[in-house]
Amino acid sequence: MAAVESRTSEQHGGGPVITVTTTVPAAGGTFVARHEGRVVFVRGSAPHETVTARVIDDPSGLDGARFWRAETVDVLEPSVDRVPTVWPEAGTDGVGGADWAHIALPAQRRIATDVLRELLQRAKVTSFPLDDVQVEPAPHDEDGLGWRTRVRLAVDERGRVGMRGWRSHEVRPVGENPLAAPAIRALALTSWTPPAGTEAIDAVAPSADEPAVVIIGRDLDPGDVSIPEGWGAAHVAVQNSSGLHVVRGAETVRERVGDQELVVGVTGFWQVHRDAASLLADVVERDLAARPGDSVWDLYGGVGLFAARIGRTTGLDGEVVSVEGNKRAGRLAQQNLADVPGASARTSDATDFVREQRRGADRVVLDPPRAGAGAELIELLAERVRERIVYVSCEPSTLARDLAIAEQKGWRIEDLRAFDLYPHTHHIETVVVLERD
Ligand SMILES: C[S@@+](CC[C@H](N)C(=O)[O-])C[C@H]1O[C@@H](n2cnc3c(N)ncnc32)[C@H](O)[C@@H]1O
């Protein structure tokens, strides 16, 4: 038996333990195996290895189920891609989003490439050669460590700080997260004792100023927080049932992207990998290829990352509208775009906004959450965009679905690049350029 540390969450204790041999990867970071004629999706495994795995589905429904889901318990014959995990304390289920930490980094990218190709093929996306699909590392990312600029920690009822197990309420002591940015690790949050009533802690390592810590708990009193010396000049806030309360510093941090600086909320969305914002802004700027005078929509715009960059090209004669559903992010987008010629920010649902815009736009960038854009928005864009659509996606399955719809509506894929912006996890980021066929 291979000496691989394994742990099964208490939550999943009920299912049978089976011995299976995995084959190819499946969406969601699992690997396909067969047991007594049934497909089993095995988490915590790797391609072509024999493992014992605990079935995690409701035991009462197993007989009639088409497939089972299972979690690796022990590795009997390891995959050639298996390496000692970069985060042993996280266990085999990759607590806190490190579900591929036991797979060699180049193999992670090869496997993610296979999954992306498979998803595009299954969705019947035909306008881009699958052989040209390749997941690339982020520039300068040698080991896939220290990249995470946003980390959420869980706190149990006894005040111990850790991370939640996968699909579990159990809080595990995990040590400092090796994927987290050095500024987050330096806060040593997993050995800190938070005030009573803390439910979670968010840590943020912005590129341009001090880190931030947000202490979350419905009934927390901001007056109860004493800030450890080791946190230096970190921003500190409390999020309780009445909202966000600054204890020290500010409720926003500054992020540097190339030669621009943007203001981002300590609790709002920002690209997680330390290099993602710059990389994606560069790729989107080039791929969108906007010209002076163009009208551009930046849908799901967050605090205006892409609009801030594109506005420099389109200039005063052009128009860039950043459209964001979250009010707080929409307000920050307004602030970030105040000095960008021709740029403005709207707080609106992306689909509602496009439905109202009968004049259309020359070019559009969209960067939806994992659920993707969906049929209605893609169909509206297919009608109303004159030149180019750049689709930035963090979820390949919904991207493939949306690309197939765009192809049916007369658009084709001009370029597709995929980036490993979440090393040691199965997640990837994809940027697709669409043009009229
Ligand atoms: C993946 S983030 C991208 C943000 C931005 N492009 C960036 O890179 O910083 C998705 C954003 O879409 C926003 N969002 C989610 N659903 C939305 C909707 N239906 N309409 C508009 N924005 C939405 C979220 O609040 C979030 O800011």
C-alpha cells in the first residue's frame, strides 16, 4: 500500500468502501472508475490508479443510482502523476480548494486540458480545433504556491480556526495554507484565537497596500476585536448582521494592475491569483482589439477592471460601460472609472441591461460567475454585438454550453486560451474570442 496520508470526513462516514481503478478525468476534478458495471466519480484520486474509496452518496439511494460519487481513502497502486501533496494537513479531500495538490503540476495542466477538450466536444463546439486547446501556466508561476490573494477560514464553535472539509461542516486544523500569498500566511490566522461568536475569517492580500482581515459573525461586536501586533498595519473589519464595520484602516484596498490602481472592497470580488488581474486585463485588451470611438460593454464588470483598461483605447469619442449586478462593486466601479474618458458604470443585471440596449455595441467582454451567461444573454449578444465578443470564464462546462449556443446563432471561435490561474485545484480560466461567422 502506498504511503499516502488519507482522511475521510466524518460527514461521509456512511457509504460503502470500494476498491476501484480510475481511468480518465471527469469535470469537477474527479476521475472515472467502474464498480460492478456502474460509473463512479472518484475525488482525491489521479488518472489510472487503484484506490479504496468511500461512496459519499446517500446510502438509501445507491441501488437505483446511475452513478456513484466516492472519495479516496487509500491509494493501493498510485498513478504515475501522483506526488507528495503540497499541503499534507489538508488530507486527501483537498480541503479549502486544493483538490489536485497530490498531482504533479504539469500533469494537472495536462488533465485540465483533457477535461476542457472533452467538454467542448460534448457540447458540440466545432469552430475551434480541439488539438489547439491547451491550459497554460500563469507567467512566472513556477510551483503553483503563494498565489492566493483571498482566503476564507472557518471557525468552529470552540473558536478554533481551520478550514471546512469538502461537503462538510467539520472545521479541520490545516496549518497555514501553502497556496496563500505570503502576506496572508504572515498573519498566522490559524493560530489566532478570534473573539467569541466568530463564524469565519476572510484574509485579503492586495497588491498595492496592507493586507485586510474581515472577521465574520452575526452577533459580533466590533468593540470586542483586539488586533494582534503581528498583523502590522492590516486593515481590520467586522461583518455582522448589521453590515460591515471598519475596526482599523479602510473597507477598501488598492490593487495595482499594470500602471493603473483600482479600489476594491475587502469583501467583494477580485481575481484570486496574484497575477490574474494583470494577465486577464492584457489578454482582454489585446483580444477585444477595440479602436478609438468604439462602443464597448464590460458585462459582469466587478469594480471595472476591464473597462478601466479598454477605456484608454476607445477614448473620449468612444463609450465603455461596465455593468455589474452587485451594488457595492458597482459603486466602486464608478469610482474607478471616474477619470477614464468615455467610461461609465451601471449597476444592473447583465441580461436586463443588454435587453434594453437596442442600439447594440461594437465589442463586448463578459466575465460571468460559474453559472455562465446562459442562453438568453448569449442570444441577445449574438444579435446586438457588431464586431467581437470576448468571453472570460472560470467554469469550462457552462462556457462550452454557451459557446455552442453562440455557434448556433452564427458566431465562431477565433481564438481560445486557457490559463492555470488556480494551481493545485481542478479549476481553470478560459478566454475565448468570438466573431461573426
Ligand atoms: C467573475 S466576476 C468578474 C468581475 C470582473 N470582470 C473582474 O475580473 O474583476 C463576476 C462578477 O459578476 C457579478 N454578477 C453576478 N451575477 C451578475 C448578473 N446577473 N449581472 C451582472 N453582474 C453579475 C458579480 O458580482 C461579480 O462581480
